[in-house]
Amino acid sequence: MKRETAVLRLLQAMNGLDETTILAAAPKEKMKKTSRKRHFALWAAALLVILLPAVFRQMEKIHVTDLESCENYALEEALSIEPFGVLFPEEILPGYVLEGSVGVYDKTVLEAKFYSEAFEDELTIRIAAKEWFGEVEENKIFYKTTLNVSGSYCYVSYGKLVACYTLSNRDIASVENFFQMVRSAPCFAR
């Protein structure tokens, strides 16, 4: 009771202000609230950081590593390498020279790299089973752009095999004789 009397006296002294009025007048502490957009953006960024390397690894799957066993062949032998030779072109683009040898990695992927000093461009031919490449759209030109380099690539199939032709710096569509080179493979002469 003494307490109630003291509170009443204080309220009268304060001109009848009640507790809610006093609290309403007091400065409120701002609570930090993360907006939904910011929260979503943070989760998306975290997910991107986690998934992006996996996506690039999958995209780079067509690159053969040095850890795999490799059998090397001369360019002249490429057409006779089973089963890949049927998709290997008999004619290579003018000005492109084989770098090293034609390699067959783990008996699953044939890879040959050619370089043109005139165009400062690398032509890579990879031939493997369709399963090795996964789901790819065939007979369409794709473009890749990295920091300073724009290249292109396309997939061509025959039976259970797929050939991937990649130019590191050039647009396949503008390269004279490119499609003639692709059609020079023995499987297309049949």
C-alpha cells in the first residue's frame, strides 16, 4: 500500500502522466532486423560459393588430367585407333600443327591438340563415349568467354561416340573450312 501511495504521489507530481505515456516518450532502441531480401541474398551468395566450384569442375570434365594413364599415338595413327578413329578428321584446319601426340586416356578419351601461331589459337579435339560427356546438345556452336579470351566449341556424334571440337580464341562459325574438317571424319564418308 505504501508503494501504491508513493506511485500515485509521483504521478500527481508529474501531472498525471501514466506509465504508458512515459514509455512512449522514451527513446526506443532500434533492433537490427535483417530484411528478407538481404537474408535471401546472403544465403544465395553462400550457396553460390559452395556450388560454383562444383559446377566448374563439371564443366571442366572435358579436360583430361595428367593423372590418367595415357597411350600416345602419331597423327597418322589417329584414324586407326579403335573406337575413336571413325570420328577423327582426316583433314585438320590449315595452319594448325599437332602439339605433341594424339593421346588416349584410360582407353576412354582421345585427345589431340593443335596450335596455330598465325591465329594464336588452339584447336582441341576430344572423342569419347556419349556417357563421358553427359547430356550435350549436338550440332550447335557454344561460346565461352573468360577474362580476355573468347572461344567456341561444338559437339558432333556418331553412334555411341561424341567428338568435341574446341577453339580457344576463335568463333567456329567464322572459321573457313571448319565444317569441312569435321565432315572429313571417316564416319561421314560412309
